Amino acid sequence: MPPDDVPPPLYASAVPYGPAYGTAPAPSGHAPGAPAPTVVRPSRPGPGGPYATVVVGLAVIVAAVLLAFQLAGTPLVDPASGAIWAVAAAVVGIGIIVAGLRGRSSGILSFFAVVALAGAAVTQPAYQLSQTPGVVDLSPSTVAQATAGYSLTGASGQLDLRALDTAGTLASDAAVPVDATMSSLKITVPKDVPVRVEADSVLSTVNFGSKSLSGITAKDSETYNADRAGSALVVRVHATMSSIEIQQER
């Protein structure tokens, strides 16, 4: 036995109550201090060479059939609209959808779809440039005829508004819309009616006599016969890759 005169210890031994403050217990099966495992998601495989070949082949066959009808003189689609390329792009698009349903990515099919859509975008201007420009001679005799508007594509000629001198005083402004694409047009305005020409151009040139409007995109206007009575005949010209000349009746 210990002697009776031995004093007890000043402090009792610390009793562990759990992990220190701010320290979370390590998850089961994971060593403390080690990085958490990274979950790697498997990438989807491409459509496969044979499948992509079949889809592109079908697109080519459909486009070739449409082109054959066009060359035979009985086009099933508008040759100037890029519809043949658009149909080919649609076939490739269906192939991409089917590949997705099979759990595969589009792969090389996306490239062919972009090529087909780009072909559709450039077909119309290329087709129009390949055609012989049509000659137009437009001469409305009434304001109602003129306000019906004009749309020209790949054309060359004139819009003669001089006959509107006999239309009398206009009670309100009358708009004459003129939309010209890849065309060359001369517009002659009357001398006895107030006329305002409002033009906006895209890669075009619009000449108002001594003043010229040109550039990638531009807008301008010119007023003629401001001293005449009545409201104005408003000629609204939208020109795209065109040359427009405005001249006044002598």
C-alpha cells in the first residue's frame, strides 16, 4: 500500500471526448489526408465509319436525284433557293439524331452538316450571278400601280414614274417600295409631284444626281420638287449588291 502521507495528483488525466474541434472523421474506406477519388465519365463513341458512310451516301443520292430532275427541266425545288443543299443537310441531320438515339455522338457527321448548310447559303447568289440579267421596263400609270411595289433580282432596266405627273395632288404620302438584289436600275421621278427618295444599301451604290451613296451598309435620302403642292411620293429603295441611279424628269 502507498504511504498515507503521499498527496493526490494536482490534475486528473484528460479523458478523450472524440476528434479535435474542426476535424471531421475520415469517411469509411478513405484514408485521412488523401484526395477524393475522381469520377471519370466515359466519352460517347462516334457514329462509326460504316454508319457515317451510309448517312452521307443517302444525302448525296437524294441531292443527285433532285439535281437530275432540275437538269431534265422539271425541277422539284427552286434551283435558286439552295433547297438541294438544304435537303442534303436535313438527311445528315436525321442521321445525327439517329446516332444520338443509339447513344453515339455526331462525330464527322457534324462537319458534313455544316458543309451542306454553307452550300445552301451561297447557292442563291451564285445561281443569280450565273444567269443572264433580265431586262425590265416598268412604267406605272397610276399611283395605285406604283404603290404595289417592285422586287427585282438579277435584273437590269428602268422604273419610269413620269406618268404620275397626271395623278393630281396627293392627299397623303404614297410609298413606292423598290427592292433590288444584284440588279442595275434607273429610276426616273416625276417633275410635278413632290418626291422623296429614301434609300438604304448593302454593298450597293445609289446615285442621287450629284450625290452618291455607297459602302457596306448606308442610308440616305433626297427630296425633289419640294415646291409642288400636295403630299409626297415616297420612293423607298432597298438595294443589295446593286447599282441604282435616281434621275429627275426634264
